[in-house]
Amino acid sequence: MIAPVPNQGSSEERRPLLNSSSQSSDKNKSPLYRARRSPVAVACVVAMALFTDMVVYGVVVPILPMIVKERLGGNSSAIGLLFACYAIGLLASTPFFAILSDKYQNRRIPMMVGMLGLAVATIGFSLASNYWVLIIARIGQGSAGGASWTIGLGLLADVYPPDNLGFVMGATMMANAVGFMVGPVVGAYFYDYHGYKAPFIFCAALAFLDFLCILFIAEPEKRKLSPSSSSTAVDQDVEGLVVGELSTSTIVAVERTAAAISDPKHAQDILDDGLHHHSSSNSESSGYGSMAASAPAAPVEDPSMFQIACNWTIICCLLATFVAASVFSGLEPIFPLYLQELLDASVTQTGLMLTAAIFPTLFASLIGYWSDRVGHFFVSLLGMVVFSMATFSLVLPTSFVSFVLPLMLFGLGSSMILTPLLPAMADVVNKNGWNCYAKTYALYNMTYSLSMAAGPILAGYVYDDFGFRWTMTMFGIMSIVATPIIFSDQIKKVVSSLAIWRRQGSEVETAEQESA
């Protein structure tokens, strides 16, 4: 389900001050012209790209451990390294795609290149005859994924307003979850019943189909960020421009006047973009904004990745991403081996079991919608609690059925952690007036890549020496230790609220005793 663009007001409210014909020019175009430039079409193409990337990624999860162990005679350490090679490719390609995309303001071409590269890398898996060919194909797969994740998320931030971005990204991540859920089952089925090459040929065909989908859409027009020079006319908070009880038409009229007076050169840009204000600023204040400065910083048009990474909210998002993704990716290479040792599971049975961990991520859209309303970091904190408990509980089951609930909690916690972080990072970009969505999400993807490299390698070595129980215990402890660091401000707010609640209760009780 893809969220529509929120109503931006009537045609009278949105009529540009300097050029009244630009708003109605698209109405005379053909349906195909409008469809290729529709935000819904962009969201669908991004969702398809992430779906394809995760199908290809998920296909190999139950297959590669068996290939390395049975066909090549490798151990769990070799399997962990092979899984980590995806992250190495992703890490290497992400800044390349991001910098070029933001510099030349083009998203389509890098995504098309990435999707063709994914098809070629997948064909490489089917031609692999030794371990090192698998390594090269895995790195190529990760390199191609850098385009889908970095450019795709930047596309969504280009065409959707901040107050709807959490829901849209949640819906897009749901497509990603569906792909990851379908991938292991499809890969196991083709591998067991149609041979070694069949799953990879299927994935290559899917990647080429997605290339055609990207080719269909036109390069979208970016949402223009207005400078903060009109802040004297309207009040601002950390979540965006907030105006108390004024109507939308009044707000737009005020901004038009302020824009035309303060900076006529940029007035048309501001007027065409309009004013995206939040009517529920109180509920939003419990989100990431509480961790940021109370006043907006001066706009920086094109900050470096180092400047972006120095923002405290971005640091918290990246650390939470690293912890959650390293634990989840660390489970992937050792879980098939553990199921085979414990229950003598086949590749198909392992693929079906992995869907239990991925199924809860289908609710990412609802999680994104909820985080937009109650606060991004609040939902992410709850997710970390669920995730930590599920990590410890994975060592308890002794049958296929008893694995279902811990795996579902594991997937739910992961989705609750990661989904709110994407719009939280977009909020930072909007608040600071940056024009760097691709570079911001490049940092997210680079962190995710590092975690996907560290998690499988660490899990492979620990599993070899200490077994599954101690591996998951180590990951659970890591999640618990990181929680107070990532969510320190949120925890302080909760403690402060409890103290105020107790003090108010004591005052009420004292007043009742005095009145009695």
C-alpha cells in the first residue's frame, strides 16, 4: 500500500504569485505523461527495486551455507565471510552512488545501472565453480544493492513531504520485507527441485524486469526546500514550520509575502513548494526532536558526509542501525546450520522457518505511521526491548513449531527499530535545510553494510568455538548494553515523566489529607 501525497490545499491557495500557469500545465498532458511523473509511480518503482534486491538477497540465505558446506567443504567461518562480502560491496558502492546522485541530481540512471549490475552478479552465482567466484559474485550483488537503497530512499524523500514520509517509507519497507520473505522459500524450492542454477536464473530475470520498471518513470521533480529567511513571519520548531491556529490559506499567504520581500530571487521556489506544517506538534515533540537543538540551524546547502554524521540524532540512528542489523545478519549464516544439527532440517524447511522472522516486517507501514504520530525514537526504543528479549529466547526452542514465536518477535523488534529511523534522518535534513538525502541515506547504508559484515563474521567464529547458544547470548548482551546509549534522551524523558507523575500524586494525596 502506497500513501498518496497529502492535500496541499485548494488551487487558490497553491497558485504561484509570480507565474500562475505553471500549476495547471500538467493538466493538459497525457495520462502516460502524468503517470510517469506521479509520486505514487516513484514509490511503486522504489518498492519494486527494494523487493527485487531482497528477493535476490533472500534466495541465497538458505542456499549458500549448504553450497559452501556440502559442495565446497567449507566451515561456518567461511560461510560468515561469504555473507559479509555482500556488505563489503554495499559499503564500497554506497558513497559512490550517493555523491554522484546528489551532485548531478539524477536518480534514475544510477538505479538502472545498479539493477543491471544485480542481474549480472546473480548470473555469476550460477556460474561459480569455486569459493572465490562466489566471493566475487557476492561482492557484485552488494555493490548493485547500494543503488537501490541509497538512490531509492532519496527518491522518496525528493517527492514526499516530511509529515507523510514515515508512512511512505514504511510501506516501501513492507515491499522489502515481502521480498525477503519470498526469497528464501523461492530459493529453497528451486534449489531442491530444479537444480543449482535455477534460483539464480529466476533472480536475474526479476532484476531485468525491475530495470524496465525504472526505465518507465521520468526523473522526478524534487521538492524544493525553502530557506529559513521567512522565520520572522512564522514560528518554527525542530520538526518543521508550526503555526498555531491559523488556517492553511493564511499560512501560505504569510509565507508568500515574507518570501517575496526577504528574497525575491527564491520567492517562486518557496511559493511553488508551499508550507508543510504539522498540526500535531505536541505528539511529534516526543520523537527525535527532543534529542535535537530547539532552534533550527542555519541552512547548509550541500554539507559533507562528515558534517551529516556529526549530528547527534544521526549518530543515534546509525548506532541503532548497526546493533539491530548486525544481530539480524549474524543469525543468517548460522541458523541454517543450527537447524540442520538440531532438527536435521532441509533447505526448504529452513527457508520456511526464516519466513517467521520476516513476516512481522510486513507491518512496517503501520509501524511507520505509528512512529509519525508518537515519535520515531519512542517506537525504536520499544523495538529494541522486544528485539533483545527475542534474541535471548531463540536458544530455547527444540522443535519447528516452537521456533515460530521467537522468530516472529525477532523480526518484529528489528522492524520497530529500523523503520522509524529512516524518517527521523529525513527530519534532520529538512530541519537544517540540507539538500543531501542521498548522502544521508548513504550513511545509513554504509552503517548497515558494516553491520552486515561484522555480524556474520563474528557469528561464524563464535559459532565454531562456542555454539549457537553463546552466539545469541552475546548478541543479546550487545543489544542491552547499546540501548541506554542510543536512547539516553528518551530514557531520561520517561524517568522525568514518572518523577513528575509521582510528585503530582503525592501533592494530590497531601492535599486530600489536609482537606480531611
